[in-house]
Amino acid sequence: MTKRMERILIIEDEEKIARFVELELAYEGYDVEKAFNGRDGLALASTRPFDLVLLDILLPGLNGMEVLRRIRKTSDLPVIMLTARDAVVDKVTGLDGGADDYITKPFAIEELLARIRAVLRKKRDPHHLSGQALLQAGPIKLDPDKREVQVHGSPLDLTKREFDLLHFLLANKNIVLSRETLLQEIWGYDFAGGTNAVDVYIRYLRAKVEEPIGLKLIHTVRGVGYVIKDEQP
Ligand code: CA
């Protein structure tokens, strides 16, 4: 049996971006439709079956937040918001409004693809929808509810920042995360310290989590950022 193509709707008024993303997604095997304004997008989303929506926030007519609000009235269709850089309000209201994820423009297409795969994976496996499943890489286990980390069954004492960083890495296991993304996720948009902070905290994590037992699961991707995997390099 052939696998059904997953259908993605792009709602984005910048036609160049919409076309570029459409091409990339089609190349990856997704069935793609696009709308250049909020009203057309909402109409498409409510009349045809999609697996996921990429929704720009700044749209003419009906803005992205309003489109999201109306979609959420009737459906839990996964939505990834496209936000402008530094728009911390967008990010917060987007996630509060029921978006599944967001990505900051300009974005690397690889990161968008990874986020799409992650959201679709959660949709296929509803167990993850709570977002509170136990996370694991090799012998590292993290319990988001209890905010506990264990390595080989022994509890580890991490600061809040270290925990949040490890949590985010594990929640995106096997996905390469840029320093910028980590900075925005863990430190927030208004943090002025620069991406150096990410490298510093990765060193702290390695020292606390990995080095005592000779593990190496947090991989450095030169020039990009970091990824956590089950395997050592
Ligand atoms: Ca726009």
C-alpha cells in the first residue's frame, strides 16, 4: 500500500516565500496548497482536509492570529506559525492561541522541515500530544512533569536554565538546532548576551550530564549548533 501524501497548507502573503516553501515541501513528498491572504487560507483550511498549516502572522485582511483563532474553534489541525524576527508577542500569543509550534523568519528550510516532521509525528502519535512524555537519549531520562533528570537511574541536579536547555534538546532529539533557535527558546528574544551563552551552557551540561560517565550524546554541528542523539559520534 502506498503511503498517503501528507497535505500542507501554506498561508503566506509574500508570494516568493510561499512559492519557495511550496517547492521544497513538494520535493520532500508533501502535497501542498497555498493561499496568499488570511481569508482564502481560512476558507481552504475549513473546506479541505489538511494535515498541517503553515500560517504567517502578518497577513492582509484577516491576520494570522485571527485565522488561528477561527481554525481552533472547530479543529485541532496542527499549525506552525511563521513570525517576524524579535516578535516575542507573536510567539507567546501564537502558542497561547493554540499553535503547535512557530518558526522565526528568515528560517533555514532544513529547520522548517524538521519542525514539520516533529509536529506531524506528534499528530500521528497522540501519546506525545500532552507534551509531558518521558524524554530520553541513551541513558539520559528527563521527566518534564517532575522536572527530574536521571542518568543510568541516578538523579542529577541541574539549574533551571540547564534543565530547560536539556529538555529542549531532548524534545527535538535528532534535530539540529541552531544557536539562535536555542537562544530564543531558552533565553528569550530580549536576551542581549548573544549566542555565546548557548555554548557556555552546553559546556555546563556536558560537564554535569556526560563527562562523569564518559558519554557524548550532545553533538556539536560546526557552524550551526547542537543536536542530541542516542548514539555517540
Ligand atoms: Ca506576511
